[in-house]
Amino acid sequence: MNILESFYGRIESEELEYAENEVALRLKTDRGYTNDLIEKCKAILLENVDCRYSAKRITLNISGNTVDFGGFTVESKELARLLSGCSECYMFGVTLGNRVDFLLKRLSASSLAEHYITDALASALAESAADKAEDIIKENRISTNRFSAGYGDFPLEKQADILALLDAQKLLGITLSKTYLMTPQKSITAVFGVKNN
Amino acid sequence: MGIIEIIKQKRVYFDGGTGTVLQSMGLKAGQTPESWNISCPEKIVQLHNAYLDAGCNIIKTNTFGVNKDKYDNYEELIVKAIDCAKKAVEGRNEKYIAFDIGPSGRMLKPFGDMEFEEAVELFAANVRVAEKCGVDLILIETMNDSYETKAAVIAAKENSKLPVFVTNAYDESGKLMTGADPLSMITMLEGLRVDALGMNCSFGPDKMLEIIDIFAENASVPIIVNPNAGLPRVENGKTVFDISPERFAEYMVELANKGACILGGCCGTTPEYIKNTVEKTNNTEYKLRKSNGKTLVSSYTHTVEIGKSPVLIGERINPTGKKKLKEALRENDMNYILGEGLIQAEKGAHILDVNVGLPEINEAEMMKNVVVSLQAVTDLPLQLDSSDPDVLEKSMRIYNGKPLINSVTGKAESMEKLFPLVRKYGGSIIALTMDEGGIPESAEERVAIAERIIKKASEYGIEQKDIIVDPLCLTISSDNSAAKTTLKAVKLLNEKGIRTSLGVSNISFGLPNRENINTVFFANALENGLDCAIMNPSSERMMGVYYSYKALKGLDEGCFEYIKFASENDGAQSVSKPSESNITLEKAIINGLKDAAVSVAKELVESENALDIINNRIVPALNEIGNAFEEKRAYLPQLLMSADAASGAFEVVKTKIDTKDKGTSNGFILATVKGDIHDIGKNIVKVLLESYGFKVYDLGRDVDPYEICEAVEKYNCKLVGLSALMTTTVPSMEETIKLLRAKYDDVKVIVGGAVLTQEYADMIGADAYAKDAMDGVRYAERFYK
């Protein structure tokens, strides 16, 4: 594997912004009386966010539907198509941290509405954290869209290789269950290609 | 000399990093360090030799990533690794082999999918091989979760007699990834009686300097410090670290001066780093550790010290005299129990007592469930409370942290059963001053029993600091000198430096208006030096005593805590609040106003029949919001807020339903299928069903198909709802349905979850598909029509 660059960092809660459309997509609400509750949940959530990312810029080779990242390969037509024409890519992981899991667990025992809303908000926040991390690591490079294991024909099993590459257990505290679920729950990994200019 | 003897005399050194050095020796990306144990053992020996030549005393076997889940040939990998280490130390003096254990890479339940005992067994398999081959100690390292650390220590202790050293990986915030701070780890690990503890990996020696003082102030055993060579970065395709060997050694001198005992390195530290460290720190003073003398109990993130400021132990999770809790225990209503825990935490309890003893339930199983569930929602330490040593053992084992245990007595049998458990799993224990002769009448005799208990405990290696004496509170209604005797005993114990605890409300048993007596007695006990009180933190008057006492004793800087308490409880005990602008119960539910719904329901039950309230008010209101939801006039958050409000009202009304009416409730078994840990959807369905009056048997998440069949049998319930979020767990849903079909002709299965569609549901043989929670409710209504 040819690692060109390595990244690790934290994103302060104040820097994370909810993309309103992501929130709306999940909560679909504008009826006055839930907004207070949503604001309350937002505030509690932010107190519990410990957002970190880890990333690697690596070289890759594509032949047919096989994408070779050096240390491991992925068979995926869609991934090969996405990364075609790229000789480098970024792999990254971002997490909101374990305390969000603890918070959600606690809310599940106290209020269904708060649990549901906070869970949805956390999903929206994880997406925006991924956007932020992507901006930080790629600087001004022109890139493809990002793609994650488990989507389309990108096998979910590859999550294990991606997390190992990112040293995600140590740096981000991400572990994988036997069914390839990540803990903390609000974690995202993805790959995107760098366009050769 | 053995390693245990030598660390009592002088500083010894660990080696440095393995993976990073092997990479410089040619290990390719994608190759694991442990694969070289078999493919090129001579290079592993070479690595060990380089560190030994640099002056280290302890080498780690190249087994960090080996376990039986990852490798079928884990035994061979371990045997070969130990062979390499033995070759390297052969003929050298005072050199030791540490069998290295790293994290499993998985998260334990309840946040991950690995059972505690599965983790113990995973590590135990490694330890058994190492024990057979012969090593000098076991090093459990780079653990970033307290629960997994505990599993590894138990595995090491149960399968070998070797010394156990533990180092954890703290992040920049000075905590483990799952939240434990150094003091919590020290508390738990010393409870488990490890031989040395400390930190490794992390972000370099500079970060460790920020937390070394916590170790120095609290650790009773030698402190290990094995940092990285700073932060890694990629330079020209190679990983480099930002701290030089010279700078590293300077940091190590500082760490040694602050109390670090055993020094070494982790990622990026080559033999040169170790050589520099040994040379520069060899002449620093080696301070021996001694007992911290503190009475500490902990949860997975949080430590409570007993003996400084008074500690409140919440008594609400104990079925004695509590009808609703008894019912919740019988019906396995975990939410009620967790709710009791959360309320007490909110009211200011420092520790929660957990007693689930009821004759008709399996106390050990229930205790384990409650402990694990409570620890998932609160970070307060728990007091494990049972008269059955077997129940205590099982719950002490799976407890995440160092618990308080209730209780041992002066009876020989009690001490012989409980002290070995405290020695093995750790804990501070409440000691009741009674023995074969009963409870002595005088304070002096009670103190004498306490001293006998403390002496006996010391024979098991349990220090006085971990014995908290309860000189027993008997009611003044049968003996009017009872309070005087107890208070005197508290005073005498306090003077001897022995920690004390009392179940204060026992003092007024049998009397009317008990709080009058309790508050005065509580204040007196505190004045006599009481360290812990088992009490009800929801009692405003008792809490008033506590906050006033602290303010009066100078334990509350600026009276801040008192002021906060007083402002929150301002006049709340005056006449009951008028209901909010005459809102109806229906309106409160439709608008999702939980507090209003509860207070209106409280008024209604006084004048209206309980079943009528449910059928004519709660259900119609839910139907209205449910219809709005189905027609997309309302969205899920609104529906859920209404469900919260309805549940609140339902809880109030339920207490008034005659028991003869209760038997008619219709059942619904609910589970998230095996392999899936998402339960938000399932919980939504559950609460809605409950609001509609169904009796829900919630089996939780990641539920085995057989367990679901058992529930069908046990509850004689033919309606099963299954939830799955991920495509990968739909096969497990299918498997569950097949098993149910094979066993029962008349069970109906309804499925739901993010990935499911009607098509999918048909394909896996479900009877129905619920696109949302309301669908589930409607199906259940049709089923029972």
C-alpha cells in the first residue's frame, strides 16, 4: 500500500452545522410545538459530541471492476466507475464519539420523542461532520463524490479493511460487530477519488 | 528474582514498539506483525535482542493482534512468539517475558455485540497457551474500554497464576474512548488486584505528563508508562514520529520524577528511544508505591470517594415495601426500573442501591440484567445488594467498574463466602455489625464486631478502606434508646477512622409521618461523622438536610449547591398546582404535552373510572394524532411526543385499574432480530402499542430466534413483531420466521424496519408488513378483534 498522506484531527462542536435539509429529511416538521423540543435535543446532543476524523491519501489501480488499494482490493462496478481516471484517492472515517451512543441509550429509557429526534439529529450531524472532514483533508483538490461500503455493490465486509487502514479503533474508537455495524453508531467511512488534472 | 520482587526494589524497563520497527525491517502493508512469528522468527528474535541490548528488562511477545476469532492457528502463533522471546532472553540476567494481550477489536454489549463472557473466553484461550509455554507476566495493553479491560484481567487471573500488568490508551482528553478517566481505571484495576498499571500508546509522552499526577496521587501499585514517540505522520511514503529519541528520554525523566515506575515505549519507539530512556532515567529516584488509603467505588467513567463529603445511596431500586417495583420486576418491565434509577440520579444520588430479590423471580438473572441496563443509562456507581452470595458474585463479575457491595456480617459463614469474591472482583463492602449472637445492644459491642470483620478481611488481603461499617439502625418505636446507640456507634467508628453507612429511614419504622424523625436522625448521624446514607433522594426534606449540612460544615463553597437546591424546590410542597389552563387530557396528548397529561390524569382518576379514561380519552386522542400521521398531516416527532404524553397518563391511570380487569390485556412480543442492534424503531412500536393498552413483551435487540420461541411459549402470546434495520440482518429475520413456523401453526409475524418492503416481507414469509408504527398497532387491533 502506498500511503501518501495521513490525517487525524478533531472537529469542535461549534464548527459543526446541521444541514437544514438533512434535518428536515429526517424530522419533516415545522409544526410549532415540536421545534422547542428539537432545539433542546440539539443542545444536549452538541454537549455530547466528540467529533474526530482519520484519513489517508493513497494510490490506487483499477482493472475492470477491481479496485486495488494496495493493501486490499474491492470488487465493485460502481466504485470502479466512480474512481475511474483517478490514480489517488482518500479514505476517511469520522465519528461523533461514544458519548452520543450513551446519550441515545439514556434517552431511550426516558423519552421516546427525544430519543427519536436526537437520533435523527445525530445522523444529520454525522453527515455534516463527514462534509467538514472531507473539506479539511482534500484542501483544494478536485474530487469525485464520496462512496461508502454497504452502498450499491460496494461490499459492507470491506469496512474491516477500511477501518484497519485508518487505525480507527485507536484513533476514533470505532469497532466493528460481527454483522459489520460500527460502534459508535454515528460513524461514517467513505472513499473518494482525486481527479487527475 | 521474580518480576514482582524486582519492581518492589528498582526501576525496570519495557521494550518499545513492535509494528513500526518491523515495518522498517521489511514488514509489508497488509502483512500482520504476528505472521512473522511463523514466516521469519529469526527477525522477531533480532527485534527482541535489539531491545534487550538497549537496556530493557521486559520484552513483549509478538502477540498483540492474536486471538482465536482472528486466527484458527492462534495457538501456533502464540507458541512461536513465546519461543522467539525465550531465545532472546536465554543466558541474560534479570530479563523477563511479558505475554502481550491487545484489544479484541470488538465492542462489548450493551453498546456493541460481544457478550462479556465471550470476551473473557477470547482472552482466556490466549492465556491458557501462554501459561503452558511459560512466561513471566501478562501485559494487557492499549485497551481503550474499561469493560473489555476487566474481561481480560479476569481471563488472566482465572487461567494463570502469573502477575498481571495493565496499561490503557488514554486520548488527548485524558480519557479512554468509552469515557473512563484514569482514576476510574485505577479504582477498578486495583479492585481486581492487578500488580502494576498505567498507560501506553496514546499521543506521546507530553500528553501523558498531563495525567501522570492522577496516577501518582492515587495508584497503590507501580505505575507503568509506555508512550508513543509522539504523533505519526507520513513523509515521503514513510511513517515518521515527531519526537526524537533524546527529547523522548527527557520527557521520560519528567514522568519518572513525577512517580512513573516502569518505563518503556510504544508505537514508533525504536531501541534507540529505549537506550536513551534507560541512560537518562537510571539515576532518578525510584519511589515505591503505597496504599492510597481512599475508599473508592466506580462506574465505567466515574469514581465516588467515600469518607470526604457525605455520600447518598439511592434506595429506590429495592422491592421491599414498593408495590410498583415488585410488579415491574415480575413483568420484567426494565423501563420502570431504569426510570427509578434516572430519577434518583437527577435528584442528586451519588450511588444507586440495586436489590431485586423477590421469591418468584430468578434473582441472579434479573440482577445481571438490571446492572447491565442501568450501567448503559447512568454513570453512577452501583451498590449491589443481595442476601445471596451467588447473586452478588454474578453481578460483581459483569459490573463495569468497582462496585459497592451490600453486605457482609460478622458471621463466619458470611465472611468466608463474601471476602473471596471481594478479593477476586474488587469492591468496597458494607459490613453489618451483627454476628452469630445477633445484634448487640451496646455501641461498644457493635464496634467490636466491626473490628473483627476488618481483621478477618485483612486475612484476605482486603484493606480497611474497603470495609464500610453499618452499625445498624433499629426502630425507636420498639426500643427508645435505639437511635442513641446507633449514633454513638457511628461516632466511635468515625473516631477510629472506620467508614460508616446507615439505612437511615429504618429508625422510624412503625411510626406515622416518618420524615419528621428521619430528617432529625439523618442530621444527627451526619454530625456524628456518618459517611454514607442509604435514603430516598426524592425526599425533598431529606435532601434539604443533606444540602444544609454541607453548607453549614463548609463543604459547599459559596453555598452554591444549597442555593441551587433551594431554588429548584421553592414552594413545591405547597398546595397542588392548578392544572394548566384547564387543558383536557385529550388535548394534552394530541399536543404532546407530557407534564400536562400527567397532571390532568392525576386529577381525572379521582373522579372517573380508570378504564373509561383509557377507552374514552387516551385511545381516541392517540387515534386522532395517529390518523393525522397516517394522512401525513403530522410527522413522527409529533406522534412520539403524543405517545410520551399518553404513556405518562397511562402510568397514572394504570395504578387505579382493578387487578381483575388487568388479565384481559392482549399481548405482543417484540424484538430486533439477531445481529442487529438498532432498536429505535422497535421502541417506537412498543410505546405506541402500550399506549393503546397492549401488553408488550419487549425482548430487546440482537435477539436469538430460540429466545423468541421461548417467549411465545412463556407468555402464551401468538403475535410477534420483528424489526431489522439492515439488509445484512434480514436473513436472520427469515431464520426466525422459519423457526416460529416450524414450531407453531398459529403464530402471526409482522415485520418492519428501514430496509423492509411488502415484497421483502412476502419473500421471507411474514404474515404482514408494517410500513410504520401505526401499521403495527392497526394489525394488532385486527388480530385481537
